[in-house]
Amino acid sequence: MIAEREKQEVIERTKRWISSFVIGLNLCPFAGRVFQADRIRYAVTGAADEESLREDLTRELLFLAAPQASVETTLLIHPCVLSDFLSYNDFLEVGERLLRRLGLQGVIQIASFHPAYQFAGTEVDTVENYSNRSPYPMLHLLCEESITAIAGDPDELAEIPRRNAETLRRLGKEKVLGMLEELQDSSP
């Protein structure tokens, strides 16, 4: 169980990361619009095991899929479970199976962010990995409709990871780590 004050700290740190790092470096061209419009749901779970996280993920997927106008995307932040990246990565398949079972494949996507994120085929300390390194393990639930409404060109979407890697390489690992350290230092 996470106290309400701790949940707020997790949300505030996540918001600073989105604002300064994700939007600041333009790692996601869609983030600024939903962030400024306050259309992101920050769901912090105290789940301490994968089964509890799966239940919370189910609840958040159903919430996001329900007709409502106030939220376009959800960050399911789970600081107490799946801190090991390989376990987290394995859990992503659980999420994909859940999408299929709920009939939400093609409606909602799950994007992955983790403090130790590592793209397949990269070394652990490769700067490109920082495009998906977040303050806490989290599952980013995105309505596909809101993405295609803004960027319907699949080539443009496919270009984002390459552009992000280029941006981070140009900055260099030392600068990226400095930016992330500043975010940590500005924590309440």
C-alpha cells in the first residue's frame, strides 16, 4: 500500500520527467498536447505482485476504453513491483494477452517505460535506452484513435524512435544523465 502523499510525490516526479525530458527533448511529439490539456491519467498502484498489477492494468484498460472525454492516455505507475527490467519486460506479454482478451487490441496500445529500460540488441549503458527510461516502472496506455488523429502517417510514426536515438546521441550520455539528475534533485 502506498500512502496518498507518496502517490502525489510519484505523480509530481513523473510530471517533471514528462515536462522536462519527454517534452523538453521532443521525444514524443504527442506528449505536449495531452500534457498541457491535462488529458493524462496518472494511476499510481501499490501493487506488490504481478497478479495485483494485472488486476490494476485490467481496471485501467477498461477505464480508458470507456466513452469519456477527459482522458486520452493513462500512465499506470507501479513503483513497488517489477523493478527488475527483465521481469518487467516479460510482463508486457501479460499486457498484450490482456488487450486481446478484453477485445482492445487495435484500440489501446501499451508502451513501456522503466528506470532500467534496454532496447533489444543494445548495451545496458547505451544512451538511446534513455528515451524509455522513466523515474518508475510504468505502463503507458494509449488510445490508438488519438494517435492516428494527430499522425496518421505510419512512416512518420516509425521515424520517432530513430529521431529520438539521434537526439540522445547528439546530447551524449553525460548531458542526458545530468538532465535526469537535475530532475531527481528538484524532487520535493
